[in-house]
Amino acid sequence: MTAFAFILGCVPLWTASGSGAASRKILGTVVIGGMLAATLLAIFLIPVTFDVIETFSVRFGRSARDVNEPDIEPETP
């Protein structure tokens, strides 16, 4: 939601007219494009990376259940 508000806030830069409009349009294009790219990467790349790492850890290492259980057994009196 914050990224969307930021992108909408930069739209006036992208649609600028008048003196200095060329530099503002370039700046708006770069900022909006960068924020869109970062947002899309965060939305898709992070969950996919998490899933791949979890799959490898379950297949080749400890499972999520083993990680949540303590390794040390309680002492008996």
C-alpha cells in the first residue's frame, strides 16, 4: 500500500509540463519504474525464494517440525 501511494505521488513528475518538464519526466519515469520493479520483485521473488529454501531444507536437512522442537531433552530428577 505504501509503494502504491508513493507511485501515485510521483505521477505528477511523470506527467509534468512547462519549464523543466523534460528532466521531471525522466526523473518520474525512473522513480516510478524502479518502485514498480522493486515492488513486483518483493511480491513474487521473496515468497518463491522462501518456498525453494524450505523445500531444500525439508528434503536435505531438518524439517520445520524439527526446528520448532528443542534439541535438549529435559533433565529428570
